[in-house]
Amino acid sequence: MLAMQWTGAGQPLVAAQVPLPEPEDYAVRVQVLACGVCRTDLHIVDGDLPPRPPGLVPGHEIVGRVVARGALATRFPLGTRVGIPWLGGACGHCAYCDGHRENLCDTPVFTGYDRDGGFAEFAVADERFCFALPDAYDDVHAAPLLCAGLIGYRAYRLSGVTGRMRLGLYGFGAAAHIMCQIAVSQGQDVYAFVRAGDLQSQRFALQLGACWAGSSESRPPHELDAALIFAPVGALVPAALRATRKGGVVVCAGIHMSDIPSFPYALLWGERTVRSVANLTREDGEAFFACIARHPVHTHVQTYPLVQANEALAALRRGAIDGAAVLVPG
């Protein structure tokens, strides 16, 4: 099969013909129908995360059709369309797994990082960590839901937003454009923060229902009740604290972020909270898909053929995509 392989930090992915992966035990092999390109993929390729051996196939927003099953895999019949997310496995017995926090498992398996992912024609995954996908979303538009949507929703839940509140979204990319739609449909006032001078992203946010959009360096017209930071920029933490009311919450939603600069204690004082989001749980996934059944979203996508994965990553790196990039066969 064709796969796009990582060869080293900062190096372009290389197209290679590799053996078809064999599913074992609870694993299923899927034919990849679409795979979203996530900022975490960019962090892996650029070497921001601890490196894995060369030959790794990135990609963890996978929509695929089950074409083969391991001996113990019975959950999905052949031909079923499934979604494969970032968390591809957990031990099931550490203190975190026992405490219903499998996202913090001591020995996790991450798709496209510990196990080859979806930048390929086929992939294998543990069926116990796959999701059934709603028919309302086609392959391409379902792909960004599997990380941008899932992690965005976990961050949203952990912010504690309830009722009508003012929610700030820092970094208006794949996750923020999904969460903006959900928050607006639930009656939130959404304030979108983008790179200075990025008028295109400001317009995009306003089109999706944000009540205000401006530079991440700006103060919003009203104090925020909560802020979600999706951009991997540590300097946004004090900026978000500065914009958030007393008792408010700032959630850092990325797997990697540049160093957070020192800031006056006064920004944190007043019982403000700063917290991170790590990975997801299967419960998060079920809650998210139930949510979008009640509050449908439209994922805005830009598709690229699989062999153009480097072009998709480059576009994501320079912030040239409104919504999400998705790789498709061909």
C-alpha cells in the first residue's frame, strides 16, 4: 500500500510502498476513506514532540471502512464505516484508567505516533477505541470531528461554560471553527481571537456566529467567562488571563505549546484557573457525537490527495486554511 512516512524532524514526508498491515486480536484493518491533518501531526513532523523511529505514518483523524478483523474483533462487521481518533489504546489497569481517566493512562497508544496512522491507504486500529460515525457526515467532513472536534469539545466541557456566557477562542483553526458553532447553538457569546492582521479568519469567525473577532493581542469589548486556547503559543496564556473575569477559566487545549512567559500574579489572582487538556476518553467521544446530533455542525474542509500531505502540512503551518485540511485517496 501507499503510505506517507516520517523520516526525521523538519524533513518532508516520503511516499513509500509498504506491506499491508495485519490486524491482530481486537484490531481491525480499515481502508482509509479520509484523514484529517491535525496540528499535532505538524508537531510530530516538525519534531516538537519526542521523536519516534523513522518510517512512522502520521494521521489520527481517520475515517475508514473495515475490510479485515483480528481473531477477537467482533464489534464492527466488515464494511462498517468507523472513526479512528488520537487515543488508540490504554492499559485499562493503571490508576488513571481505573479512575475513568484513560486519557492520562501511563502507557497509552496514540494513533499516528505510537502506531502507524491514516496518511496511508490502509490502517489498523483497536476496535475498542474506534467510534461509530453518524450518517449525517460524509467521509471528508467527518474526519476533522475525530480530533479537532473531540479535543475541542473536551476543552469546552472542562471550561465549565453553562447558560449564556462569554467564551473566548484563541486560534481560529479546525477545533475553534467547530466549537464556535456548538457554542453559538447553545446560546454562548463567542469572541474569536486570531493572528494580528488576519482579516480572513476574522471574517470566517463572524460568518460562523462569533459576536466579535479581533487580534489575539486585543482586549475584547467585554470580560470573558472562559477562554479556550487552541494555538500553540504560550504568550496567549497571560493574554487570555488578562481578558478573563475573576473566577474565570483558561483552558490550554493543545498537546504542545511554546513556553509560557512570566506574568504578574495579579492576572491569576481572583480565583482564575489555568488548566490543560490531555488527549480524550471514549466517554468524551460518545458525549461529543451525542452533542452534534442535537447541535449539528458543518466542518469546513480543504482536501488534498494523499501524496500531497506535505502541501497540506505546509498550508496548516502558515495558517492558510479556514477550517481543516483533509487527505483523500488519490
